[in-house]
Amino acid sequence: MSKNNHSTACILCSQNCGITIEKDGKGKFSKITGDKEHPVSEGYLCQKATRLDYYQNQIRLKHPLRKKADGTFEEVSWDTAIKDIADKLVFIRDTYGGTSIAYAGGGGQGNHLGGVFGTVFRSACDTPYIYSALAQEKTGNFWVNGHLFGRQNTNYSEPVGEADYVMVIGANPVQAHGIPKARPTINEVSRNPDKTLVVVDPRRTETAKKADIFMQVKPGKDAYLLAAMLGYIIQNGLENKEFIEERTIGFEQIKPHFENISVGTYAKICGVAEETIISVARGITQVNTFAIRSDLGLEQSLNSTLNAYLVRLLFLLTGHFGREGTNCLHTLFFPLVGHSKEPEQGGRTTQVTRMKGIGKLFPPNILPLEIDNKHPRRLRALWVDSANPATNYADAEAQKKAMEKLELLVVIDVAMTETAKLAHYVLPAQSQYEKMEATFFNLEFPDNFFHLRHPVNEPLEGTLDEPEIYHRLTSAMGEIPRSFPLLAAIAKIDRRFPGLRLLPGALGITTFFRPKWKKYQLFILKETLGKALPYKYAKAAAFIWIASHLYVKRYEKAVQRTGLKGKGYALGEALFNKILNSPSGTFISKHQYDEHWTLIRHQDKKVHLNIPELLTWLDDLGDNNQKEEAQNALYPFNLIAGERRTYNANAIIRNPEWRKTDGAGALKINPEDAREYGIESGDTVRVISSKGSIKIVATITDEVMRGLLSMPHGYGLSYGEKNDFKEVGAKVNMLTDVNYCDPLAKTPYHKNVRVKLEKISG
Ligand SMILES: Nc1nc2c(c(=O)[nH]1)N[C@H]1C(S)=C(S)[C@@H](COP(=O)(O)OP(=O)(O)OC[C@H]3O[C@@H](n4cnc5c(=O)[nH]c(N)nc54)[C@H](O)[C@@H]3O)O[C@H]1N2
Ligand SMILES: Nc1nc2c(c(=O)[nH]1)N[C@H]1C(S)=C(S)[C@@H](COP(=O)(O)OP(=O)(O)OC[C@H]3O[C@@H](n4cnc5c(=O)[nH]c(N)nc54)[C@H](O)[C@@H]3O)O[C@H]1N2
Ligand code: SF4
Ligand SMILES: [Mo]
């Protein structure tokens, strides 16, 4: 690879496709192509990746900023910013307790390495509270996984390309991806006469257009559809008895809850013909392999956590799990989330609303409720890293109002975001193409991979990477030194003779004499091992060394199957070196299907089907439907508040010029609704929810059914040098409500926002 040709990855969605960047002499990304060497994306990319220069060379933050009394920012040195912030954090922690401090974000779609160092920093703050975007989509899934598979951080793969019968429900992979090489993969399933593609969506999406069977469900009514399919299967004895007997426990407890479901009634409620429901239910039980892909259309929708359960029961009760071509548990190079105990078993809850953690995460929907009150144990300090709560979390106004009440708000970002503007301190980060980075979105089975990306550009002057920021802060808080000269010298020798294990030994002795340092070992490693690595920018990769050894401890055989030699510690070293020296990413393990069941975390290695709370919820579905219908009268439209489109990527790219089409982020409206309201394509309309209102340009399309509207997220961002901010498009979270969410996981119902519509004349 030439000097101006760099292997890295796209950071605009969780796929992180491998890309090759060509630069011009000034660091501009002049050409971006798919990287054929990437083990999973194999050269694939979508239209968004080619626009990454709008991320790298946007108007950047270049200095630490401190807010003055008049509300404007002044530039300060890193030393001043770090010292100020550390003093304030220590004061807040020691006066009100660590639980008055919270952390939001910690790695978006591309930068999880900094997030790991953020974990260490949180222990210096003595806070268990991390609010994460994952806790506004995936925590219902995690909670259900915890019950079924034994731990909330067990997750399964979605092998859409390998199954005979595929159901895509509440997801639009052709546009949003979420599976490797989504477009060719969906095309293949669609075109192959031996395969069936079922799509469940209220909107005729790009994916739905390729379906063999399109179930155009009424928005928010998936639970009825799924319950009807399961009801039909169980009432007709079509469940896979052998699989249930061999691999699960609890079927007898759940069975009665499906025996009385009226398939006909639920078909009417969800709007899908009874014959179609029966034919798909039968189809699933008759095929060799069946796989499901689901996402926000179920998670950010009514009955979110129940949906998670029913989707899993659909593949479990039909025996499509743990085989080639079916959903399978997978390994994680490093678990993105943890496992939270229930409060009754001693699990942590928040101080004000008493919300439990799931996967050790707390939901953005309760964040304002934890800050904006007079409770003595309320949140007083918030740390934000690679997230933009004032734009992306439900009810942007409530988030903003709450943040204004904080005693300390610090934001680390590459750009001046809506949240950064509210902060007391803003710290400029190196971009993801200026440092070593990685994500832990390695969600594949049987072969799993990891991609440690090397920087493409020199860091912008004045910026630091997150690991360095967190270390400096923790050091300024008086917890740990900045450097460790003796250990650093040992690390150098250790790299020459790793078999001697000098560094682990020296670290062990050090932390024996200084037990307080134990929780900060990652910072020590960064300054010792990290400096001894053969790349000058590789300090943060010291974490990958730990993760490699842990991974080998758990999956030694599977790691060996990638072709790496040795075992135990030596294999850990080999894996680390392989990752470090594979700029396009590398396979880290190859499992066999008969090993799948070892990944279950229940001791009996069985799936525990019975989740009583959710069965009660299932029993109540009929009554809940009536309540929902009654509420809908005031706000006649269902707005999908956050559609993935050709040119949105959460709020990662701020310059509106990055979009080649759909610059305004139009509201989709059905032709008959448009006629009734006298709206034509291009008209500006007002959308009003119980929380707020927006002005937005309308476009007429029968892609949405009557009564359904759809708009994108990621629009209406401020952007510009000085204060000439121009905002293009509408801000979706002006309409959303923090209280409108799943009762169990608190995931927002962004796909079912009730609104009314007004035409703005002229
Ligand atoms: N109404 C509605 N709201 C939604 C959604 C919806 O569909 N509808 N979708 C939701 C979903 S699924 C998600 S995942 C969230 C995402 O919401 P957030 O978690 O807020 O994440 P991003 O929009 O990805 O914002 C990432 C921030 O990281 C910054 N950044 C980029 N690179 C770096 C870096 O290297 N270091 C640091 N420190 N910062 C960096 C970017 O400038 C940006 O400000 O939005 C959610 N909000
Ligand atoms: N282009 C683009 N791609 C992205 C992102 C982006 O911002 N832009 N963001 C990334 C992120 S963070 C995430 S989490 C993923 C999300 O990826 P997806 O969840 O696949 O994408 P969405 O468009 O949010 O929603 C999926 C589908 O749910 C449908 N839906 C809405 N309401 C319902 C309902 O009640 N029932 C059912 N069954 N379906 C419903 C919508 O019509 C939509 O087609 O996308 C990732 N990819
Ligand atoms: S936005 Fe497109 S190119 Fe980028 S990671 Fe996602 S699918 Fe790949
Ligand atoms: Mo997301």
C-alpha cells in the first residue's frame, strides 16, 4: 500500500466496512473505496462512506474551551482545563458522592477504544452510571437475553445470507445495513428461487420491495402479529418438540399463554391477513433453516421488550437456533456491555427514578429526570463523550433544560455540537482517522473478526485522544501518576522477550504494593506496553493486548483455527501481534457449530424459556390495544421519528453539504392524506406532538400507508464558523417525549410518535 493509500474503516454505522482512503497533499480524503482485504466487508461499501471527508475535514474543535460568566467560551490550555475539571469532579464526588456524577456516550459507531478508557475514568469518579445510545434501543433485548441465555451480554448473529427462510422485521437493511454487505445479501435472498424473504414493516421500504412476502403491519402492532404466529404454531402442535426437549427448559410454563390467543382477532389488530400469518408460521416450521433480522422497528416501538421475547421464541420454538443458517450466539472480542443484577438481587439503581441498569447501562430517557429536580441525590455532573444528547436523546428540550441545571457539564467531541454549546468545558478530540481506534461490534458466528484501525492523518494540532484525556484527568484527580519510567523500561524488554512475561510479573508486583493502582492498570499499560509497541501512535492499543489474552483464555481452540500457532499465553501474544499488524482487520476465531451451546451462560447450557413478567404482558395485550386506540384520537397520525435514509448517519456529519439528495430531510406522507390536507410535494407543513412542533418539507409517496408519516433523524444540526450557524432540516427530537417509552427497559417509542398535521399556507 502506498503512502497515500490507507486501510481503515467507515465509521458511519455499526458495520464499520473496511475502506481504503486516498489523500491529497493537504490531508483531504480525495478517494474512498471498499477494502477487499477486510475479512467481513470484503470490498463492500455504501454511498455514505465516500463522503467521509465531510467528517474528517469539517469545522473542528481545536482548543479546550471554558465557558465564561457571560455564556461565551474562552480558549484555555489543556493543563488549565484538566486541572479545573479534575478539581470540580473531586469536589462533587467527595461532597455528594460518586452517584451524583454520570457519563453519557463512550464510543459511537466507530470509536469504542476511547470508551474503554472512559470506564477506568468512571471508577475514579466512583460512579456506576453510564447512559448510552444502546440503552435507547438494545436493552430490552439484553434483558431478555439475560433470561434466555444466562447473561445480558450474550447476543446472537443474524445470518441473513445463509438461511432458506428469512424474516426481516422492524429493520431496513438495504438502507440501514446492520448486516454485512446488506445490499448484495438481500438481493441474493430476494432473487434466489429456493429462498423466501419475508419483510414485516408498516412502510414499503427498499427492503420490503424485494420481499417475497410483505407483511405490512400496522405501526406498533408487531406484538400481536408475533403472538398470532406463535399461537398458531403452538395451537397446531407445530413446535419443534425434539429441539425444545433437548435444548430448552420451561416450555410447559409458557405454552398455556399461547393456547388461547385468537389468531383471527390478533390478525385484525395488526392489519395482516390471517392467511398470510398462517402461511408464514407454517413456512417457518417447514423449512430447514430460518433466520431473523430485527432492529429499531421493534425496539423503538410499542411493546419493545415483549417484542424482543416473541421474536426469540419464534426461532427457538421452531428449533431454528444454533445451526448453520440460523441465528446463533456469537463471541465478543470484548463485551460492549455487562450484566446487571436485578435490584432485588442487589443490582444498582438510579438515585431519583430508581431505574435499574440493564447490561450495566442506563437509559437516556430518564437522564433529564435524574438531573432536573431538587432531590438531594440528583445528578450534578455529566460527562459526555462521542454523543450528542441535546440532539439525539428523546425530548431535546427537556435534555437541554436539564443540562443547564448541572454544576458541571463536560463534552469531548470533534465538533461543536448542540450539547457542547451547553457545556462548561469542551475538550477537542482527535478524529477517528487520527488515532488508533476500533469498535467491538464483532457480532459474527462461527467466524469472528476484529479490526484495529491505524491512523490515516496526523492529529489536528490542539487535539488529544480520549485515552490520554482520561489518563490526564485521573492523574489530576490525584489517583495515579502520568508516567511509570521503571515499568516502561521493563515493557521494552518484555516486547523483545515476551515469553519471559516480565511485564505481567512487574505489574503484579506493582499493584501488590499499590493496590489502589489496580483499577487503573489500563493507564499504566498505555504508558508502558503502549510506548514499547512498534507504532508511535499505538498507546491505546495496550488494551488490545489484555483483550487478546482474555479472548484466548476463553476460546483457545477457535483462535488456533484461524491459523495462529501456540497455546495459552503464547497464543495470546500471537493474536495480539496479528491484530496489531493487520491494518485491514483479521479473523480472531473460527468456531464449529457443535461448540455453539458452550456459549450459553446458564450452567445447564439450556435456553430458559419462561419469563413470567413478559408472559403477563402477553396476556394483557388485548386490553392494551383498546387503551392505545382511545389515545390515538387526539393525534391521528403515527410518525416514524427517525428513518435511516441515503444521507443520514445519526448526528456524525454536521455539514449539510455532505448530502447529495434529500437535503431537507422530507416528511413522507401518503397521497390520500396529502389530498385531504391539501398538501403537495415540496410544501412546508407543521407536525405537532404533545411535546412540541416542527416545520418540515413534505413529500408525497405511497411508501407510507394512510395515517403514517416518516421523517429522518440527524437533521437540523447547527454548523458554521463563528456564529453563522445554518440549520438544515427539522430536529426530530423536538417531538419526542421521555415518558413515552417501554415500561421495563425505558427504550423510547420513536417509531410510534403520535402527531397531528397542519399545512402552513404560503
Ligand atoms: N428520534 C430519534 N432519535 C434517535 C434515533 C431515532 O431513530 N429517532 N436514533 C437513535 C440511535 S439508534 C442512536 S445510535 C443515537 C445516536 O446518538 P448519539 O449516541 O448521540 O451518537 P451520534 O449521533 O453517533 O453522535 C456521535 C458524536 O460523536 C462525535 N464524534 C465523532 N468521532 C468522535 C471521536 O473520535 N471522539 C469523540 N469524542 N467524539 C466523536 C460526533 O461529532 C457526534 O457529535 O441516536 C438516537 N436518536
Ligand atoms: N443510512 C443510515 N444508516 C444507519 C444509521 C443512520 O443514521 N443512517 N444509523 C445506524 C444505527 S445507529 C442504527 S441503530 C441502525 C437502525 O437500523 P434500522 O432499525 O434497520 O433502521 P430504521 O430506519 O431506524 O428502522 C427500521 C424499520 O422499522 C420500520 N418500522 C417503523 N415502525 C415500525 C413498526 O411499528 N413495526 C415494524 N415492524 N417496523 C417498523 C421502519 O419503517 C424502518 O423500515 O441503522 C444504522 N444505519
Ligand atoms: S455507512 Fe455504509 S460503508 Fe459505512 S459502515 Fe455502514 S454500510 Fe459500511
Ligand atoms: Mo443506533
